[in-house]
Amino acid sequence: MTAIKLASNENPFGPSPKAVAAMGQTLAATHLYPDNDARELRQKLAQRHGVQEEQVVVSAGSSELIAIICRALLKEGLNAVTSERSFIVYGMATKAAGGNFVEVPMRNNGFDLEGVADAVTPDTRVVFLANPNNPTGTIFDVDATDKFLTRIPGHVLVVLDEAYYDFAQHFATLRHLKYSHSLEYVYGDQNVIVLRTFAKAHGLAGVRVGYGIGPLELMKRLAAMRTTFSVSGLAQAAALAALEDEAHVARAVQNNAAEAERLCKELLKLGIHVAPTWANFLYCEIQEDAEEFADRLAAEGVLVRPLRSWGAPNAIRVTIGTPEQNNQFLSAFQRTIAGSRAL
Ligand SMILES: *Cc1c(COP(=O)(O)O)cnc(C)c1O
């Protein structure tokens, strides 16, 4: 039995075959530097999202753009505000830029937007909102976001990180809820950047490509701060092809929604309550030390993420896999839990 990795929220079906073919075609040209401006990809993204090309910055994953935002807007004495138990890169990038990192307590395992707005001071330059949140899988909806933004002063950039957009949008359709209209804020010239990535639903985590969309002048400034040639030709070709492969994304989000429901039911039978997720992973409170639990689960062939570093020592995050992977996870989980309860 080979171990399966359900620890980093990757697409269990792999990259789009169209992206693989496109990368194959660029292999023989890898002695050439890539297009530093990612012109073709930016044009396509701009068209798709109804913005100007210069409003789109393509980066080596959205993580690179998060780091650039922090370098551009923060320094000693200034701060970034987010929620506790959110994306780990926010704190790393803020501190690397010399800024203070302010984490607001959660409410029901999700962002407390009122609390975040209350924490904003004259020294705040950036607010990071992960929607859905990683690692808890929760969202805040359109009304909550609208209301939040009315409370945020213009000197603060709000980063709406929608790494799991396709999954959340699919859940929102099934659940009859309005998840996000984040681009409306950009159209309305608000101080908001929307982050998206090819790492999750599109299955391209390994080639490092993501993007942000925001106010024209700010995006020009951020584009100039990118590391030269940070997005490879392979990555650009893969992203362009992945954008055209809607069936691949649809397969991932449909499998994800069906399997999320099944996994939650099965885990509930084992006495594990999981909050409904809006992303491609489950946040599970397991009432015991999660690192130890994850080690024992790894010995059973399944890798998950224990969340001590997020301040949740008794929680794991497990990526929703293919039906076969999830079966393997469930039986490994069952054996591991049985082991704990026998102690
Ligand atoms: C995975 C993830 C990203 C994307 O990271 P990349 O650098 O594009 O791989 C961004 N934000 C959140 C919340 C994530 O979980």
C-alpha cells in the first residue's frame, strides 16, 4: 500500500491533461527565459474578469503576491490584521517585511469580521481575509463582506484570498447562498485585491502560478516588485491550458462536494463532528493530540495535516480525495481512532 497525501489540499485528480500537454510542448524551449510579463495569460485573465490587463498581476503562486503586498505596504511600526488560525503565509510575509502581525480570535471556527474591523488602527495597512478560510473551511458571505468593507478606512488594503473559489462557488450553488462578488469591489475602485491560484482546483500546485486583481496604480506598483522571471514558461503554458479545461475543474468540484458530504457522515458515525466545509478539505477536532494522531495515521498510509502550528493542537486538516482515497482515509482513520480509544 502506498501512502496517500491528503495534507496540502491538492487536486486528487492531478493536473488537467490539457495543461500537461501544453507543458510538454514548451519543454524543448526551456533554454529560453519566460515572458516576464506573462502577457498572454494576463490578457486572458483580464478578459475573463472584465478588468484592464495592468490590473492583473501573475505571480509564482498567490504566496509570492502576498509577500510582495507585505513588502510594498508594511514596515516597522505598521501592521497587518487577520484572524487567528488562517493561512500561515500571512504571518510569515508580514514579519519578513518588518510589520506587526495582528491576529483576531475566531468566532465559530470562522473569521470574526466585526473583530477584525475593530482591530484596524491608523497603523494598519493590510487586512488578509481568507474566504474560504484555510484550515477551517468556513466562509463569510456577500452581505457580511459588503458590511465589513464599509467599516474599513481607505488607507487599508483588503486582500480577499479566494484560493478555493471554485469549490466554494459550487457549494454556494448547491446550498443556495451568495458566496462572493469580490470583483465588484475592484470594479468599484475600492482598495481591495482579489487573490486566486491555479494550485487548488486546477491542480497546478507544483508549477507555482497564481494571480491578483486590484486597483490599477497599486497593481502596477506590485508588478514592478516581482522577482524577475518568477513565473516559468511551463507555468504560464500550464495555466493558459488549465483555464480552457473547465471540465477538469468541474470534475474536481463535483467530486469534492459529494465526497465532503459522505466523509462528514462517516466521520460523524465515528463520533467526529465536522463543520460543513466550503473548500476541498475538512477541519476535524479529534479530542486528542493531533501530531501523535497524524503520525499513527501516517503509519496506516494516510498523510494529513495536524494543526498545532495554527494554535489547534487537537485538530487535523484532511484534504478531500478521490472516492478510493477517501475510503482508504476512512478505514485508516477508523483503525487509528480505535487504537486511541483502546488506550
Ligand atoms: C493554497 C492557498 C493559497 C495558494 O497558495 P499558492 O502560493 O498559490 O500555492 C493561498 N491562500 C490560501 C488560503 C491557500 O490555502
